[in-house]
Amino acid sequence: MNSLPLAEIGGVTVTLSELVATENTLKVKAAAVPNEVTERLDAKYHAAFRRWADQRSVAGSEDVLPPPPRQPAELLLALQVSVTDDIGTDYALVSRQAGGTGTDWDAEWTFRPTVPAGASEVTLAAIGTPLPPIRLAATGLRREPTADASGREEL
């Protein structure tokens, strides 16, 4: 899949990396495009992490310190991503995660249910951003196996 612009947040453009359908979920995977803003936030994070690591060395234990600084890619968690399709399926966000530094700022939103067989088009939008929604053919989604209780992978 070509990287399609999904959102802009805090001076960072976020592109759709992949849309993956499993047996029960739909995963929206995205990545930030490196630019001056990501470089500045990365430098700030690395300096804060070095200070935290130095304090840990002196303290001898992580237990007496505040948690390490948050990764700059966590900025992507502020995005509110929505999914719709042409048959009106009600997609519910069930999890989201983001992380990374340097050139790897990645995020993933997981929705339930998966795209039903009757849907022909899926639309992704980042609420409150100036970019238009992304419309994709449902038949072009990557299908990923889901492991059942026995560990077997199923589609």
C-alpha cells in the first residue's frame, strides 16, 4: 500500500501504512513522516532520557525515580481515527498504541468488528485534521490470520 496522508498533528504528517483485517478486528497502522518537528522532539527526548538514565545510575534503582520520559511518537495517540464503510457497520475502537524515536514513529488503532463480507469500501478519517478521509476498496485489504485457542492460525 502506498503511504496515504491520514492526518496532521503538531506539525507532523501521519500517513496510513497498512490496513489489516483479521477474523475479528480491523487494524489501522500509520507512521509519521520525519521532518524538522520530529527531529526536534527526538533530540529533546534523547536528552531527557540521558538525564533520566544518569539519575538512575546514581540512584542505583529505577524504583526511586519517576518513570522514563515518554517517547515522542506518543504524540500520535492524540489522533482520533474513525472507520466507516458503505454498509453502515458500527466500528468501535478497542485499543491504540504508539511509540518510536528517530525515523520510526508508528501507531496502530484496532477496531471491532472486522470489515464484513458485504462491504465494498472502507473510509478512514482523522477527526479534527485538515486532511480529507481516505477511501479504500474493502477487497484490497490485507487479511491476517488469527490464532485460535489451540494456537492454530485461521483466516
